[in-house]
Amino acid sequence: MTLAPLTPDLSTSLVDVRGLVKEFRLPRVALRSGRPSVKAVDGIEFGIGESETYGLVGESGSGKSTVARLLVGLTTPTAGQIQVRGQDITRLRGSTLRVHRRNVQMVFQDPYSSFDPTATLADSIAEPLRTHTSMSKQAQVARVSELLGLVGLDPGYRDRFPNQLSGGQLQRAAIARALAVEPRLIVLDEPVSALDVSTQAQVINLLEDLQKKLSISYLFIAHDLSVVEHVSDRIGVMYLGQLVESGPTEAIYERPAHPYTSGLLDSIPVPDPHAQRERRALKIRGDVPPMALRPSGCSFRTRCPFAMDVCADEEPQPFVTTEAVTVRCHLHFHGPRLLGRSVRTLLSPPTVGAPDVVSAE
């Protein structure tokens, strides 16, 4: 086990995110906090491999969508690097930035708000082709029909308007539009949260089939941890702009090393009522505080049942476990000194109750 801070080896990734920071200036009315700006993304690092899905999870307000917008170039980072195939896209301008936008496409949460209601599907799906290629109109029509078939829609839908499709059908069309210029990475920002459960399963299966067929990579952003577990090779857990835990999906879901991760997982209901009553769950207190009121030291300490004195004074350093999970939590260095073990080892049976505080050494 490694006790010293360790930066993961991202050299073999399709996408390398290093020390990424995004600050937003606060409006004058919010300056009573004494902070002129807030960090919506605060020094995060992760990589996405070829044909891999990286899941990004966390509650609303954790900074997930800001990361998505940074990757596709819709907003500019304050600091750090985003490398796609070794090229730092944060320095791109003009025509070179346009090439990057062809390689990285995005699917938004609400398909109805991401389509022009006055344009047919053919016009919307062909827009990337008109922007990034020199295809003739005839070739564009053929490509649109091909793309609709690829996502399981009848090519005849190309002449329909968005309000003539269901949410699931329109999200399939959004995926077709993202695939139009053959990107290497698709950023999926809550792509199924606006859909009913049966439609969610259909869209997830479609995304997995497309990944196998086209060898594309995904950044999959969601708050539904059961969906993320199903689709992701590795995941990152965000809280107030920071990655508090990241690593292989199986290791994190089976043996969470951070109290926040464990609390999120334990909030997923168990179908068996008896098992639900008997489970040793960690409950997270309260809600995510505003970015402008981020606590000192460990940002999660105000909601953590294991908070120690050191948590208020120092930011936790990264600890890398033997399963290649990187976790930022003082519990691995102080108090019980977990040293990479799962935080669930601190939970007591339900009849006893979990401790509110763990004493520091």
C-alpha cells in the first residue's frame, strides 16, 4: 500500500485530465462570503482509455456537468490540462479547436431542449456534417439515414420534428447526431435520467452495442449509481468539485474507501425488505453546501459521521490502495488508520449503530 501522494499513470489514455481547475466569479450579492470566486472543479485528475467508459458520479452541485463542458470545449479551464491523444486541447484555437470538437461530442440530459424544435431530425443530425465535412447534400442524406438505422430508428424519421418523437426516440436521435462525425469520445451528461426505466435500459444497451461496434470511449455522468455500475469500467466520485475516490468499478462498489462513496452506495434500495433492514448502511447527513461555503480542510467533514479534528485543519492527501483506487480521506492516515481498507469496516451492526465521531491519534 502506498502512503505518499501518487499521481496515477495516465500516459496510455485516450483522454488525460491533469490538475483541472475551473473558477467562476461570484456575483456582487454573493461576496458576503469573502470569496471573489468559487472552484466548481478543483484540481481533478483522471484518464479515459480507448473503448473505455469512465463513470462520473456525485450529487447535484458536485461539478460533474462543469467537467463535461470543459472536455468538449464549451467553457475554458482556469488551470490544468486536458490532453486528447497527447494534445493539450486547452491551448487550441481556431481551426485546430474545430478538429477537437469533431473528435469529442456530447449528448445532453434533456433531448427536447437539445434539439431545435423548428428543424427536422435530418437537419439537426446533418448539422455536424455541414460544419466539419465537405459532404454533398446527397451524401448527407445517406449518412443521416445510416445513422438513424445505427441507433435503431427508422430512416423515415428523418423528416419528423422533435415533438413528434418520444423521449427515448429523441435521445436515440441525439446519439446519432453525436456519432455523425465519428468522434473518439462521447460525453454523456445524465443521458437517461429524463427517461422511464424501461427506456433507460434500451438506451444503455444501445450505448454498449455502439461502443463494441465502433470502439468509442464514453465519459458517462450520472447520479444513479446502479446505472453507472452497469456501464462503467472505472468510476470517479465527485464532491464539491473534487474527486474524493476513483478507480476500478468493482473495487469501489464492493469495497468503498471513502465515507461519501459508501453513503451514496448505501442509499440504493435493496429489493429484499429483510435484507434492507439488516444491512449495515452509512447514512450521509444533510445536503451538499453551496460551492461558496465549502468547509475548510476536508470538504465532506460537515456531513461525515467519522469526522476528526484533523479534517477541519487539513485537506486529505491521496492514498492509493493495492486495487489501484485513489481515495482522499484522513481515515486512511489518522484515527483508525484504514490504510486502504474499506470504510465499511468501521460500521457496526444496526442494533448498535455507527459512531458519530472517531477520535484522532
